[in-house]
Amino acid sequence: MRLLGWILVAASIVLLGRDAMRWIEGRGFGPAPLGQVWFDVDRFSLNLVQAVVERYVASWLWQDVVAPLLLMPAWAVPAVAGAALLAAARVAAGRRLSSRGP
């Protein structure tokens, strides 16, 4: 869990660097939304995931959960998820240590 957390934090730093590079190149500063980055990387998989979620899981899940996430800055989503995983791993490690006793 800790490794995945660090990978997500690293991904968020890379995505923030991508936004900074666009600013340095003179294209203006504006964080790219996660959906745009995913579309740029692989538009087929974005469409496939949308179809699968809407048809086989729950259509409300795409509209109420996934779509708002795709509108958020691309760097923010993995940063929050990574921080949450790192915090959960820390809590779990603390519980393991305290359950061992003296």
C-alpha cells in the first residue's frame, strides 16, 4: 500500500511538472484536467472505461463520481489518492506495532 502511495505521489509531481512546462513554453498556466490528459494518452481506453462503467456497473457512477474526477486538475487526483494511501499505511503500521505489546 505504501509503494502504491508513493507511485501516485510521484505521478502527481510529473503531472504538475507537465503543467509547469506548458507555462514555461508560453502556453499559459492552467492545470490540465485529468480527463484531457487521459484522452491525450489513450482516448480508446477512456471511451472503453466509460462504456463499461455505464453499461455493466452503474450509469450513476460515471456521472456522479468519475466525470467530476475527470474535470479536476490531473496532478490533484493522484496526489490526494497517494496521500490517503500513505496515511492509511502509516495508521496500519501503527496498529501492528501497538498490537504487539510490551
